[in-house]
Amino acid sequence: MRGHGAKFGRKKDEAVAALLAHKSIEEAARAVGLNPNTLLRWLQLPEFRDAYLKAHCEVVSQSVARMQQATSAAGITILRLMTDPNVPAAVRLRAAECVFNQAIKGIETENFEIRLAALERGLPPGDQKR
């Protein structure tokens, strides 16, 4: 960001962090002592926008990783709800639907991966063995 020097770099970093931490551009701007119009203008600068998008993607990626780590506990919870006769029938039904839907999704994903691998190897559509 030519012409702004080191001060702009620090403010830019603060603004990126504020954008990630606050609900709106206005709140983020206030948090770092900027006019919201300044922050909107910075978001038009490719270097600033790229830094923000990169930071945002990292935050989302970390959140997704945490959710993936919790899938074992989620699976256990769903199976307990589904099989516990003391749980209301509507809850057991919903848990069973969840298990069924996830099983189908897993099969669809596996089939897609098999077909994609075959295409990448240049095999004809009917010859999709691994």
C-alpha cells in the first residue's frame, strides 16, 4: 500500500482483525478508530481486500476443523438419542433421519470420488473401478 508507510500496515492489520471480530463495518471501524468510509475505501484496495479474505478463510478453516474434531461426539449423541427408549419418539425419528441422511451422503461422496478418480486416470465412464 504505497504512500502509507508502516503506520498504515499496523492500522491495516488492526482493521482486518476488527472486521473479523465485529458484526458490521461500522463497528469494526469504531473499534480501531477509523471512519467507516475509510474502511470501506480500504476494502476496495486489492492488497487490503486480499489480506482480509485470507484472514477470513483461515478463521473459517479453523472453525471447520473444530467441527470436524467434534463429529465423533456428535455421532455418539445422535446414536444415543436414536436408541434410547426414554427419548420422545419425534426426537428418535429425527436422529434416525440424521443417521440415514449422513449414510446416504457418505455413499454419494464415495461414488463421486470413484468417478472423479476414473476421469482423472482417463478411464471410460463405465470403467470406474479404483
